[in-house]
Amino acid sequence: MQTQKPDIAAMPVAAGTGDGVRVDIFDSMAPLEAEWRALERDNLASLHQSYDWCAAWVETFRYPLAIIRGSFDGRTAFILPLEIIRTHGVRRAEFIGARHSNINTGLFSGEFLETAEGCLSASQQEEIVRALRGRADLMVLRNVPLEWRGRKSPLASMPAVENQNHAFQLPFLGAFEATLKQVNAKRRRKKFKHQTRILNDKGGYDYVIAAPDQRDALLDLFFRQKAVRFEAAGLPDVFQDAPTQTVLHRLLELGSEEQSYAALEMHALRLKGEHEGHIPAVAALSRKGDHVICQFASIDETLVPEASPGELLFWLMIERFHREGVALFDFGIGDQTYKRSWCPMETTQHDLILPVSGIGYAAAFAQRGMTRAKAAIKANPQFYGFVQRLRARRGVSDTSVEEAEKD
């Protein structure tokens, strides 16, 4: 893992486009903080590009930064918060912390969105490539929806390949009952009553939203539960490395009730009676404005599996956020049965790729080919079913594979 410390004092490298946009590239976040925080107030900007979220990743991993800023006459038009990651000799400029992001949008001003159809022009893309030369071989922006909540992405003009994993959402429609009708309200309520009856017969349960002195312990429990699940499936544990665990603990400290913002909030189901104090299901949620994302979740399959505690926890979380002015509950990327059972909305995301160097052109060709192959397999029910059967013979469940790909 590369751990080069960003050069905090480095000056930006600048270039101009033919349409009046100046493109600068920065090696540190601090000079852009005020304008960055102003842009992230846009309700449709992803939480994953917010200043505090990115700072937590940067302070932990210390990858070199290449933060792109576009501006009109000194007024910031857009910010693309990128870090440089070298793998197999190829330097990739990616969104900060992209490995664990569910959705990426970049940051754009209202002024930019109103000009030139609100998309990065060819000349702006060319200047971004020029600014990255010598720093990166290609720019790869993963998990970008080309349209998000009715708005065309300003990044939609870039060369794109469909990501093999889609994202799934549950829109809130005023009354809770109206929301449930999107996913068969009668069946949902029947299942909820069945689950609560099972747990009440065993002594009951509590729905826990971790207090400050509880959240770290609950996150550590998630790591343990997830490790067991990955090991049983014969898959690598994407949460096992110390830096990833450190940054997730840091995110627990970030939040503002006044701004309806929580970088990471721990929720859980805690049992009473027969299994007093034991926790069969854990979930970590992020909130920015009216958008809530389930970043990750885990279950203890040895505790009350007949009650489907993970499903019950989702009901309780959705019911709670319905009372708090949320408009969209996002289950994130990864196609899993429980997500489809909750979500009438499926969002296709894309990976956007701009080659920078000669090596980058070769890497971009390989990247597009690999992503298209994965997408084609998942889009072919017969062939995908064959792959699933192979996994089953190896003892690897498709759900576990999807979890690994998502996480």
C-alpha cells in the first residue's frame, strides 16, 4: 500500500479552457475548504464527496492527492476530489475513498449546472487530462449515475461504461403506508408481525441507535460478524485492514443534527430474555439532507435466524427515517434479494474513464473490457445462473459474492 504523505504546501497547477473555465489541480484539501463546503450543500451532491468524509480518508491513507477545481473568473464551478492510487504499475486518479463508496457525483455549482447543458465540455476534459499528466496514467470515476433524482450528471459527457453492480433505493411517499404499497404493504406487515411475535416469545428486543459511547463497540462487532461471513464464503475480508477500520471509526465522530448530516451512524437489534444482550443484526447508515444510505450491514447467523433479524432491522430503520423528513432510503450497490424485496427503484451506475498517458490508454481498454464482461454476465440470466451454480458447488453463496463486490 502506498503511503506517501500529500504535500500540504504545494501550489496548484493551472490551465485554461476555451470556454472560460480555468482548471487547477491541488495537492491538498485545505486551500479549498470554504468553497468545497459551499458546493457540498447541494442536496444532490453525494455525501462521499463531502469535505469531512474525504478528510477522514485522506488523513488515514495519505495517498497523494490530485484535486481538480474548475472556476469562472475566480468563482468555483466544480471540484473533483481525487487521490492517486498505484496498482500493477498504473497510477489511477480516483474519487477519494472510492473503494467503499455507494454513489459518486462530484461537486458542481449552480452556475455551472446552468451553463453548457451542465456537463463537462470536451475542452474541460482535455484540460483535466493535461493537469493530470505526470501524476496519473488515467482517471477512473466509479459508481457515477448518469442521471440522479431527476438531474442529468455533469459528468455524463465523459466516456462511460456501465458498472456491473446497480444500486437500489426506496423512495418515501408521504405516509408510511403509501411507501409500503410500493413493495406489497400487506406482505410486509404480515412478515413484520411474524418476526416480532417470534422475538417477543423469546423475551423481546430493543432497536438501538448507538450513543457516542456505544458506536465504536458496535462497529467492532460488525467487523467480527462480517469476518465470519466472508470466511465461511471463502471470500477476502475487505474490512480486515487496520487503515479501513480506522477511517470508519473516524467517520463515526462526524455529524451535525442541524444540517441533517451523519457520516456514519450505527444501528442494531439487541435481544432480551433468552439471548439477553446479544446483537443479531447491525447496520451502518449515512445521512446527507433527505438521502440516507445503508453503507454496510451484518448478521449473526447463529442468533434467531428464523426471525430474519436483518430484515426486521431494516423495517425499524425505514420506519424511523420516515418520521424524520427523509425522501430516499438507499440500500447502495450490489444486487441482493432482500434489496429487491424492498426497492422499487433501481439505479444504473457507470464508470467514467479518461486515459492520461500511453500506459493509461492500455489500462483504460482493459478496464472497460473487464467491466463490460462482468455486466454482460450479470445481464444474461442463463449464464449468470450457471455461474451461481458453480459458486454453490464451491460453497460460495451469490449473496456473499455480491456483498464482497459491494463492500
